[in-house]
Amino acid sequence: MRLKDLTSRDIKKVFWESAKSGYGSNKVEKIRIDELPGYKCILFKSGKFSVLDAYCVTPLSNKSLGTITIWLDNVPVWVMQYGGFYPKKVVPFLKLALQSTILNEKFIGGRGPSLFKHKDYPNLSYVNNPEVNDFTIFWGKEWITEDAQPLGYHYYNGIILI
């Protein structure tokens, strides 16, 4: 793959490959990068592609912020940002919601489905509302409720750079 021949389809393929072994999976390996103190990072490589999901959660709150960047030959070609807050108790449920779109390779702002419920979490609901939903440019908001009461949210956005 050469940079000049790169298409959004190529990048999207790598996005799904990396997501299947990323944050939402149970087989993720998190690394530390000295230049990013406080961040947890998930690195994925496929051929000349590299994908880095770098996120931080401050010990001062439940707030977090992250970016996913895809490079081809060390040139950034796609970027996504996300941030907000969730209490720790809903993180396993959030990962299930994310897995549901990842496993089906259904792009909804790079996050979970429009609505997600799970039998193991009968009082929780996940909602994803993208305002713009194209792999080449997107933004929106997701949130989790418990018995219809808000527990937390993330805003997200991204753009292809080619």
C-alpha cells in the first residue's frame, strides 16, 4: 500500500481490525508511553499501518479524553477524539455496547449502536446519537442511563486526513 493509492475503504478496514483487539475487547494490551504521562495506550500494527488509541482518566474525577490515530508509513491519515465521563461501574456495559458495533463492523460515529441494552444489565441503557455519521467526517454524543437517569456521556468527533 502506497500513500498516494490510499482510500477511505483501506483506512476503514484497518480501523475495524484494530477495534476488534482494542478497548472494547477482552484481549487488549495497554502500554505506557513515557512522553504521555497518565495515558493508557493501545497500539495496533498491520503492515505499513499503525493505530494508536491513547486515553487518559484523571484521578481527580471520572472524566476522560482520548484520541485514535491511524497512520500509513508514519503519516497520519485518520483521527478520532472522544471525551466525557462515566462511573467505573458502567465501563463493562460500555465495552459490550462498543463490541456490538465492532463485531458487526457497523460504523456509528466509531462508537456503539443507536440503542443498546443487555440482559446482564437490565437497568442500563446505552444511546448513541451521531449528528454527522460518515467515516470521513463525524461527530456526536453517546450516553448511558440507569432507570432513565443519566450516568455519563462521551462526545466524539473525527475526520479522514486524505
